[in-house]
Amino acid sequence: MELSQARIVVLVENLYQELELWYPVLRFREDGAQVRVVGPSTDEVYASKIGYPARADLTVADVDLDSVDAVIIPGGFSPEYLRRNPAMVKLVRDADAGNLVVAAICHAGWMLATAGIVAGRDATCVATIKDDVINAGANFRDEPVVVDGNLITSRLPNDLPEFCAAIKDALEAREPAKGGPLPALNEPPNSSPAYTATAIMKNRAAGPGSSNYRAYAVLDA
């Protein structure tokens, strides 16, 4: 397919790595692809590792994988939060089972391990989680980008050109998804990279009297 026909979702949660989210979003939008940032909520702001804010265009419940060609999972520490969300894990697992392009960079190997989709496959990741990926059954390769069927993995922000080039090649080799278009973007998009204020991470109890806490972000007034 032409990249202008591609429909791509990029997952977001708190403590994402800035380049690993915004580089693919903007790079594929430039080619005319339908790119939607998907998070647990469209009402919340998500803080990057250095406080750069992001918002989701869609929730997981809004995503019909019949209308998706690729799922991109940025790194940073956001995969630690993504992997705690059963709906996010199911999205990644189902995308792989449906032979969609699944692309993960840096710490996103955590999400692949939790989804159970790297066993017996060649993959790479940031060196600090190499043991996690190996223990999940992957054949670890220390290379800028590793392609194993529909699975594309990379290590670090410096590998983003190779990572996105591999995603581009995979998309151009595919037929477009059979479903309808993704839900339209708001105007301006929720997922605009416009920086209006720093996003600050906070924590709140998961429920009354709970000793479990959930991270959230607010914009600095």
C-alpha cells in the first residue's frame, strides 16, 4: 500500500520517551497516514520522562483492529504502565495474532513480554531490559532494528530512522486493512505536540483505603 493509505496507532502512557512517541507520529503523518495516539483516556494528559505533555486521540475501546495496519509502542518507562492495563495488552496481542505490523522500541520490550508474543522470535530492545526479553523467550540481537515477520523492534532513540524505515517497508509490502477509516481527529488534534505547559507526574490511591497507587499527570499552572 501507499503510506497515505496506512492507518497507525501509537500507544501512550505516563513517562513515555519523547522522541520515540513524537518522531513516528509526525513522520508518518507527513506521509499522509492516519495516525492516532491511543491511551487509557482521552481526558487525561500524559507526561513524558521530562514533562512533555501528550494527549490521546482515542481510547483502546475506540480502536477496531480491522481498521489498523500497525501498532507502534514507544519506550521510556510508559510500557511499565501500559503492561498493567489488560485492554492495552490485549490490543497488542490481538494485533500480533492478526499479523498487523507491531513495532516496539526501547523499553517497549516489556509490553511484548507481557503480551507473550516474543517467544522464539528475533528481537532487540534497550540493553537494560535485555534479560526480561530473553526470559520471555526471544532470540536477542543487539542491532539497531530487528525484523521478524510482522514484529519490528529497536533499541534506542538513535535507532529511530532505521526503526521507522522498517515500519515503512513493512507497510508498503502490505495490503491496506479492510475496515473503515479510523475515527477522525479533533481540530486541533488531541495529539498535537504543541507545548503549552509542563506535565507534572503525581500519584493517587487506586481506591479508598488502598495501598496501591496510580500515576497521573497534570499541567503545571
